[in-house]
Amino acid sequence: MAALKRSARLQGQAGKGAARQQRRPRHRRSAAGRSPPAAAGLSEPQKQAAAAPLPPLRPPPRPADFKLRIAQQFDARAPGYDAGNTYHPPQAARLVQLAALQPGEEVLDVGTGTGLVALAAARLVGSSGRVTGVDLSDAMIHKAAVKARAQGLTNMRLLAADIEECAFGAGRFHAILCSNALPFLPDIPAALAEWRSWLRPGGRLLFNAPKASRGAGCAAGLGVGSCAFTVFAQVAAGQGLLLQDPCSLFSEEGQVRRLLAGAGYSAAAISVTSELNLRAGQTPEHWAASGWALCTSLPFADVGAAVGEEGLDAMRRQYLAAAAEVAAGLATPEGIAEPYEMLWVVAHA
């Protein structure tokens, strides 16, 4: 019943969002995303008009069912999420270590997934403490609950819910943790400010997220921790689309500090680690195909609606070729090894 109510609520939000969507005009661009050359035989004014820059890249619309897409994406990933996952478990363990949780503390885990952070936190706070885990995905929460029962943890409350609709009350938690989920929130500054009100005086906020880069080439825009998104954004630009990096708020330390200060936090400790994500056993072609599946399933932008079926098919062909070329440069005997940077934040109320 709870799952049906949550789905109906998200569908209702999607309907309201759809009514607000406005269609934007499409502009034709060359495959390279540049102005086409002036045609021969034109008058000088016509040549000048033909050579004029095309309108700037336009952002595709955010899907009206943004949150429902997130829930469905992670519902689909839940059954095999833990198997062979070498990316998320070490990050969850490091975040819990940074939190220095103590027995008796009350902890909130936002975007709890299969419980990688919440389960470890529950063991540390003990029977006198309590951990609340919140996630949009029913399937992820169910898997976390199964693991909690198997480990005999009774000091946990797991909610399949929208964190933006939760009202925990002022000064409830000693610590709020969020591992890799912050980029999925529609309004990150507002969320951080709300969480600040839920913390006790001196309470701490901890989160990690892939650090967006402002460099060139595949080093740029690694907001989802993968060159796949970078290549996808470059191909989308050829269709006249400007894809917003979901981690654009985390590109520079000064920007992160301003974000935290604006939400009411102080004494923030910020660090960046260099990581390597090994896609074991993948060939460049396999990496390209899985990258396309990942990028087209991301809920941040409705690319298909913006470019149409033919445009999306053209993007797919261009992407697979470009991504395989990028992956060839990252290939090792063990698989595709992607370097990325991870941002770690510890802030205080």
C-alpha cells in the first residue's frame, strides 16, 4: 500500500510539472555543433546571414516525472546493486568513518539505498542510538531492511519516502549523512538549509559527491563520476543541447563553502581524493554501450523529448563511436579503469 501511495503521489507531481512545461523552439546545428558554411552562389548579405552564429545551446527540459524516474531507476538496479559493486561500498565506509559516530547518537541517512551507510551507522550508535534511512526507491529500502534483519539490527527505521516531504522537527539529529545522493535533489541549497534545521546544535552534516571538473576534454564535467557523461554531453551539444552537470555545484572549494554558509553551516572541512573506478572485464565497446544506457536513464534531462527519435538515434551512433575511442585510452588487462575525483564534506550546525 505504501508503495502504491508513493507512486501515485509522484505521478501526481509529474502531472503538475507537465502542465508547467513549455515547448522550446529547436534549432538545427551541424554535427560538430558549429554554424554551417555559407553556400556558394549567395549574395554577400545572404552569405553573412548564413555565416552568423547559431542560437546558443539550449538546456533540455527536466522531466515532469523527475522523482518518479529516480525511483524507477533505482528500483530496477536494486536486485543486483550490491553484487560486484566496487564503487559505492568504500565510499560509504569512508563517510561513516569521517562521521565519528558515538553510541547513543541519532543519525539520518539520506539516499540510503541498500543500507551501505545506515547499517554501519546503526552498529556504531548501538542499541541506545537510532538510525533513520530515507530513499525514494521501495526496492532499495526493502533490500536494506532484509540486510538489517539478517544482521539483527533493531535500532533502524527505513522509509521509502521523498526527503523533501519529510518533517523530522528541529534539533533532532546528531548527524546527517548523504553518500552520492545529493546531486539527485532538485534544489540542493534548499535541502541543505532544511537539513540544517534538523540538526542539534553542533551537529554535523557529511556528504560526498563526484567532483565536477572545469577542464577540457574527458576531464571536464565528470559530475556522475564517469567519462561516459562527458562524452554524452559533447554529443548532445551537436544536437543543440546544453546538458547541466548534476554536480556543477561541487566544482570548486570556494563554491562549496559559499553553498554551506548560505545554508547556515560553519567550520566545514572539505577534502578531495583521487579515485580509480575499475569496470572489471569490460571492453571499450561494452563500456560504451553501458555508458549509453546509464546516460539515457539519468533523470536530470529529457533528451529524447528534446531531440526526437531520429535525433536520439543519431546521438546513439555518435556516442558509441566516440565513447569506445575514449575507453580504448582507459583500457587495462583487467578492464576499463576510469580516474575521477571525489569531494568529501564535513560541516557543522
